[in-house]
Amino acid sequence: MAISFKDLGLANTKHMFSKAVVGGYAIPGYNFNNLEQIQAIIQACSEIQSPVILQVSKGAREYANQTLLRYLAQGCVEYAKEIGKGKNIPIALHLDHGDSFELCVSCIEFGFSSVMIDGSHLSYEENVALTKKVVEYAHKYDVSVEGELGVLAGVEDEVQAEHHTYTRPEEVVDFTKRTGVDSLAISIGTSHGAFKFKPGQKAEIRLDILREIEKQIPGFPIVMHGSSSVPQDLVAKINSYGGKLKEAIGISEAQIREACKSAVCKVNIDSDGRLAMTAAVREVFATKPEEFDPRKYLGPARNALKELYKHKCCDVLGSAGHAFD
């Protein structure tokens, strides 16, 4: 029997996005795979009163188990209410990079309030047809849909591509009208993973393409994937404790903030969180080799992630304080 996201206390992203576009900020799309990550996300966003989108990739769904995910999401709503003393922040549960109609349907039936159908690897017409099919099904249950035009380079979970294919501004009007999507992920130079640019390469995203897309579909919710900044202090910390991330380079936080002032209303951040947790775990293992209690290294990892996400919401995305607009 299908489960409605409304029964779990989750929010629809449509309302989040309409407020974000007007307010000039972006809502964080934070990926999670385990309990510590989800604790950090809810703690961070509740304390600074930011709306949040909990993201689950196909791989994370298989790792965590779809049934457990349902109850984790429901628990997040109650946990946020506990932190907020009865007032909980808007929380959406989103499928990140869904690659088939069947996967999107399954997630909707398990209580997701938003799904992404990524047909960017298909031909344009095939992408339109697949996205429209998902939209028609999802909208029956008031679930919002994110589509994608253009291809991001990089590797993250099961999503990978060697080269960028920038979104063509001249296609966005036709795509959004024919598919009925609620938001659109675009490719403007961001990429998946921690190795976004090569040493010596100019680490900039194509804000000019973003501005042209905004002219074509003014006010339409735009999504940026692969937007981790790969903080060099975290890279250095990981490497100092035995890691090998010598050429990990990300997107400038200043550029991300600039994009968030426009129609970009959702920004996906995953790799930065992985770096923060890994740095904390490596430090414990290196400085306390006798430690074997998972709470003693996952606890610091959770705390590091929480602080990172508070910084992202407050200083980069501008979403802090907008939970109850």
C-alpha cells in the first residue's frame, strides 16, 4: 500500500522554491546514507531555522534500505519538532538522480515528496518523453519533479560522465513546457565528486549561461548539482592523516552565493559533507589508535558535518532564518 509523504509530515518542494526564488536564497539539498548524517542535517538546519531537502541517491537507497528510509524521514520530522520545541522546519525527502520511471514510482509509493528523473544521458526527445511520464504520475500524488538538461562531468555514486555538456538556453522553454517539471537542474560547469577541476585550471562556473537561462524562463526554479566547494583545509587534514586527495578542487563559495541570489533555489552538496566526516574520523584513528567504539569516531564526524552545514546555510546559500517565512 502506497504511503503519502503528507502522512509522514514531509513538505512539498514547490512551496519551498516559490519562497526561495522571491527571497534570493537557495535551499540545501543534502545527501545522506546513515544515521549520523541525517542527525547532523536536522540539527544544523533546525538550529538556524533553514528549510532542507533530504536527498537519497539510488545507491544510498539500496545501502540504507527503502523501508528504513521511510521511518528515518518520519523520525526527522519529529526530531526537528523536538529541537524546535514544537515547531519543525519544512523537510522534503527527495530522490536524487533517479534513472528510471520505475524507481521514481517506487520512491513516491514509499513517501518521497520529490523525485528527480535524470534523462540527461538520453536524446533530447527521449529525455522529454521520460520526464513527462514521471511528471504525469507524480503530480497525481502532489509530488514534485526535478528534470535535467545538460550533463555534469565527474563521479558520485552511480552517476558518472567524463565531460560537461552545458545546458542550451534555447531548449529550456520547450523542455519545461512539454514536460511540466517543477524545477530544472542545469549544467553550467559544476560537477560531481571532489575532483571538479585540475590544478592550474580556472575554477569557475558559467554564470553567463545561468543568466541566459533565467531570461528564457524567468522565475522558474533552477537547481545546481555538484556544488561542493571542497574546502582545502579539510583536504589538507585528510591528507595529513594518511589520505590521498592531492588534487581535490571544488567550486568557489562566492560563485555559489552569487548564483543563489538569482533563480537558483536548490543547491546540492554531498562531497563536502563526506570530506568533513572523513577528516574527523581519520583524526580520531590517527590520534587515538586504541579507540574502537564507533560512537567515539562517528560522533566527532557528525559534529563536523553539522558545523559545515550550518556554515553552508548561513554564509553560502542564504537559507538560514527562512524556515517559517
